[in-house]
Amino acid sequence: MTKVKIPSYKVKREQKIGLKKDRMKENKLIKNSLEQNIKFPSFLDFDREKLIITYLRYPSAEEVSLGNNIDTSLIIEWYNKKI
């Protein structure tokens, strides 16, 4: 796993995401929060034993906006203005 210190880090396909220290894996608040989320999106794989998420692929626009009130066209428009 790559260690990062910035929240805006861009995760790449097949990259693993985990907790920084082993003692954080035993934190009841973190563990309970992760275990409550029963359904993970299909573009993520969650190893409940090791508490590691693998970023499998980029999500489709439908997966990002599904169940959320997110207008992805506004996000695309904003990024197009940045380029």
C-alpha cells in the first residue's frame, strides 16, 4: 500500500486502501462504522478481515448518482471549465 497524507489523493485502479496503523483497526468506532455498511458499490472490494478496500475500477456515472442527489453533469461542467 502507498502511504498518503493528503485527502485529495487520486486512487488508481487495483490500489488498496487501508488504515495507517494496526491499532486503528481495533478502534471500535471505525470498526463498527465499516461493518454497518453492508452493501459496497461494485467498483470496490472490501476485505472485512483485514479492513482493506480494493479500488477495482472507475465507477460509471449511473453508479455515482444512484441513490444520491448528485447531478454528475454539473461536476463534468465544473471540471471542463478548469481545463
